Amino acid sequence: MSVAAPPVTKERPRSAVRAPRPRRALLLLNAVSIALGIGLWWVLSVNGFQFPTPPEVAVRAWELLADGTLQADVLASLRRVLTGFLLGSLAAVAVGFLMGWYTAGRGLFEPWIQFFRTIPPLAMLPLVLVMLGIGETPKIFVIFLAAFLACVISTYQGVVDVDRTMIDAARVLGAKDAAIFLRVVVPASTPFILVGMRVGLGSAWATLVASELLAAQEGLGYRMQNAQLYYDLPTIFVGVIAIGLLGLFMDKLLQLAGGRLTRWQETR
């Protein structure tokens, strides 16, 4: 009489077992945090602080939406931020790869990168204004500079931090430099690039308000500066909230893109 052997089951690797992410708990905490923040704002606004109340800001936002002012300002600011951010990120990725992959590239670019990193982009405004005039170009340029300087070092660090074992293994298998760069270096440095782009996006929005002081006729920064002259606090709050929401939305899009581009990474 033979006893049947128990079925053989393959144990899943530990890395393949994923605990379900507490999405609902996270969303609940986000909602609680937002509610507490609005509640604190409301309490401060009725207890001596010169803040407009949330209903006053909501009414002002509706008025700006009704006459089309807010939409025009949002589109103008988005155009400037997106143009400067995308151009700055593309340039940063190219220069970062050159610095990390080629010694000559590092020798040529690094002194200038480190030099300009110590100068806030806003400090360049007077020079940019004199050299480029008062049109759209100087506004986009200072945003470009902020995004570029925030992203280039992260890209460079991502290239130099690539595991040398992976590169050596690819060479042993007969891969040429171009294939190693495209198949090993670029994927391995992508997480660093995405982090740099997120930092660059924040720098781009932070530079927006000052860049729109250069003879702008529309834009969230222009609207806030104009409201300051008339002590129009609700309009200033509308501008601040609009910039924060747009920046948050764009950052979430970058996070989503990063998750798709780095699926190969093990994450907790």
C-alpha cells in the first residue's frame, strides 16, 4: 500500500508577496488633515489674525471664475511653468548624463553648475530683465533655470551611482557602450531623474510669482501682486490656493509616471 505524496507547492519569493497598501486609511488621513487645516485657518481668521475666512475666499474665487479672470491667470501661469519646467528638465537630463557618463563632460559642466547653484534664480531677475527684455522670454527663462539647477545634480548622481557590477556584467556579455547606456544606465538612473524633476517642479512654481512681476499682464503671480496694492487678501488667498493645487496635481502626475517607469524596482 503506497501513500500518495503531498502535492508540491512552490513557495512564492518573499519579494513577490505584497501587503495591500492601506489606501483607504491614507485617503482618510488626507481628508482629516485637510479638514483640520481649514478648521485652523477659520479659527485664526476670527480670532484676531488678518485672514479672510474660507467662505470669503470661496466667494472671491467664484467671482474670479465667473468673469473668466481666474481661468486666464491659471492658463498663463501654467503655460510659463510647463514651458520652463519641461525645457529645464530636458536640458538637465542631457547635461546630467554627459557629466555622469563622460569625464570630459563632468570637467566642462561641473564648475558652472556648482557656480550657478549658489545663486538663487530670483537673483538673476535684474540681469535677465536687462538682457532679454520684458516679454515672455525672461519669465520662462528664470523658471527654466530653477528647474534645470534642481534636476541636473540628481540626474548626474543617478548615473554615477549605477552599480558597476551591472555594467561589468553587460560588458562581459559583449554589450557595447551604447547598449550599456540605454539598457543599464538609463533605467537605473530613472528614479533619480524623477526625484530631480519633482524638486525642479517645486522650484519652478516657487519662481513663478517673482517671474510674473516682470511686466506681466496676467498670471497668478501678477494677480496676487496686484491684489497686494489694494490689500485684497481674499484674492491673494485664491492665488496661493490655486498655485498649491496646481503644483500638487502636477506632482501627483509625476509620481504616477514614476510608478509606471520604475515597476521593476522592489518597493514596500
